[in-house]
Amino acid sequence: MARAKKKNPSCEDCYFRQKMLCALELEEPCGTFRESRPEGLVPPRQPMLLLRPPRWADRV
């Protein structure tokens, strides 16, 4: 089964633009772009937290 191509995001797809909260007039999405979804504003995914051994562990 073929995957559907993901459409490049545009300012018109942005939550802030659709709620008239954006004051920028750019040709492409800015750094604060958030996709407009039916459930509202969704925070960006956070990177996974990787635990490292304590620094003192290698001194023993």
C-alpha cells in the first residue's frame, strides 16, 4: 500500500493564522508554525530523555 504524500505546511494551515493571531506576512511557515487540528492547539513533540550514568560513576 502506498503512503500518502504529506503536503508541505503553509501559513494557511497554521493554527495562529486561522485564529487570526498571526501578525506576519510570510511566503512560508515561520518557526512558531503549529498545525491547525480539530482538537485545537497541540504542543510539539518533546525529544526523548536519555539518562546517562552519573559523572562520579567512572571515578570509583
